[in-house]
Amino acid sequence: MTNQLLKRSFGNRFKQPAANHEEARQTKQIKYAIISHQRSFHTEIADMGIHHENHRESPHRIDVFYPLVRHNICKGTNKCAKSQRLFGFSPTYDYLCGMKERINWIDWAKALAVCSVVFCHLPQSQEWFYYRYLQACIITIFFFLSGYLKKDRGSDSENWKKYWHGLIIPYLLWNVIFYPYWLIRYYMLNGGLPDLFHTMKPIMGALLFQHENSFCEPLNGPLWYLPAILFMHVLIDLCRKTKHQHVILISLCIISFFLYAANKHWGILPNLTPIGIVRRLPYYYIGYVMGQKQLFRNIHKWRDLTCGLICFIVSLLLFEWHLNEENLFIHVALFYPINIGFLFGVLYGCKVIDCLKSNIIVNISIGTLVIIGFHTVIIGIVNFALSHFSLFTFHFSPQCGYQWYEALPVSLIIVALLYPILLWGKKHLPILLGR
């Protein structure tokens, strides 16, 4: 049946047969892999040739045709056009060339997390329990998913190529884009432009991963997590080269716990990235192990709903204890199960709504870096506007901040304002999205 399907679809469109048994085996394996993924890609007939990394160099490369394709993940994007020029196919190029198929519940998790980050960065009262809870836990989702989706690309050069385009360049670009806003804000707050020393302080802060001391200050603070994730990726790459990678990583996670406790007591670690690494390394490692073992893949709606509710309830109860605990060791120890409960509460919840498909959610997930990198600018503009003009039923005061029911719609409006920028970057400047 499979041979008839391939023959009917592709006819005699192969340029040359494979040169040897291994090449023939590779080609056959890849053909059948795409057929087995027809359902998830909504593809009626598909085929592909030799592995893409050797496609150009191989004298026995195979022409690829997709006559009846309905999948539209990359329709209209630069990647689609590029894949058409290079290989003659587009719709499933991302998956077939070794990139992951989009996982809907992960897109939901990233979209909800980045919207929550915007919500948490709006000035609000620290007395509100759930606001403090979100502040303590929300960034954990990004570290877990970064570990969960970590892939070994086979060589250090390929890994660093990905890090360069996905983390380093976006970090530098979004700091450069943010700097004019910093100058304008400084001028408005101080009535003049900064001298050379103050001009260099945020630049030094950005180069030192959003560090703050007497000679530098954070420039675009929310970007601290990019160098933190880069550090964890490199750490995994180095540990993979040893025979005891998990022993080393577990030991480092234990050490990070004591460093976090020491920093709580003595304040020995610099902000922001080093503290972030110490606090979030265990969640990245948990995600990495689960991703490597392909755990947490199955979806069972009612089981996921039940597990999610249990995780949230336990996490909230522990957070109440955490806030009132005076013993430093117990206070720090509670931080980890609180975040684990929150993390899996969110992820189980996202698996419950996995059946809900939305291009908006996918785009927000893809454009997380745009929202993280630029939302503080929009927050500043919105706060300035609301502090000078009465809108709706409230008048924003920088001293008082927002009530949660005010901050929620404002955060959604900010994400909506960033959405066209996200789409423009996706089409014309994908490096802003880390792509």
C-alpha cells in the first residue's frame, strides 16, 4: 500500500538511485517517517530525500515533491520561501530538516507565561498574595521548557550557531533598541541628558548581563534570562562529553540550593543573571531530563485537569508557609516545591486546553523575545499616558500602581500593541525572534 502511494504521488521523479545500501536505508527511513506523521501535519501525501545537511553535496540527491499539502505552519514566511528555493518543498520543512514539530500545549504555556511576565512588570502592590506568587514562579516555565526542548545538534559549531542566532544576537539587539528609550526616560526624569559616566552605566550593565552596582545598572532588565539560558545550554553541552553528566548536573543543582540560601543571608551574588542561574538551574535540568526521556507527552484531559489542580493547591499552600517561615533553610527549601507545583499546574492546564488551536497563541509563543525585549518600553509609555490622562474609570498613579483588575486588561493591551511588531519581525527581521 505504501509503495503504491509513493509511486502514485512521485512517479519517476528521482534523479538517481541511492549509491549504496546505507544511503538507500536512510532515504527509505525518512520517507516512512513523514508518512507516519501525516496525521499531525494534516498532510495527505509527502516525501523527502537524503538528510538535508548533505543534500547539496550528495551527487545522488533526490528531488522532493509535495503535491497535496494542507499544512500551513510556515505559509507566507521567509522560511517557507527559503525552503522552496533550496529544496522544492515548504510546508513540513521545519520538521523534516530536524526541527521540532510545534507542540500546542507548549505554545500555550509560553504564551501564557510571557503575558504573565508583562502583568508582573506593571507596578502593583506587593501586598497582594497572588501577585507575589506569580513573581516568584512565572519565569520557571521558560527555564523548564528551554531544558525540555534542548537538542544536541551534533557538533559544537552547530550548537553555537544556534546559540548565536537564538540568544546572543537577540540579547544584544534588544538592548541596543532599548537604549534610546533609556536616554529619553533619563532626560524626562532629570531634566537633561546624562554625562559620560551615566551614559555608560547601562551599557556596562548590559554587557555584564544586567548587573547593578556603583558603576553599572541594568539596561533592559527582563533580558537577564537569555544569558542564563545560554549558560545552562553550554553547561549541558560540556557535561554531555563526560561519562557522568547527570552526577555532575545533580551535584551542581544541590550546590545551587546552598548558594541561593547563602545569597539570601549574605547577598553574595551579583544581580541579575547569576542569581537567576542559581535559582532556576534545577528546573532547567528537570526539563532537560524529561525531554531526553520523552516524558510528559501523553494527554489525558481529566487526569491532567486533576493533576493540575492538585499541583496548584499544594503550591499555593506551600507559598503561604514560605512567606511566613522565619527559618532561613526551610524558607529557601520551600521555594523549590512551590515552583515545581506551579510549573506542573500550568503545564497540566495547558495540556487540558491542547485541543484549542490558535494562530495568535502560536505567534505569541514564537515571538516571546519580542514581547520580553520591548514590553518595558510600552509599559513606560502606557504608564506615562495614564498618569497624565484619565481613561475609563481610573487614574494611574506611579506611587500607588495598579489594582490587579486594572493591570490585567492593561497587560493584555500591551501584548496586543506588541503583536503587530511581532508579526513584522517574523516576516522581515526574524533575528529579533531568535530565528
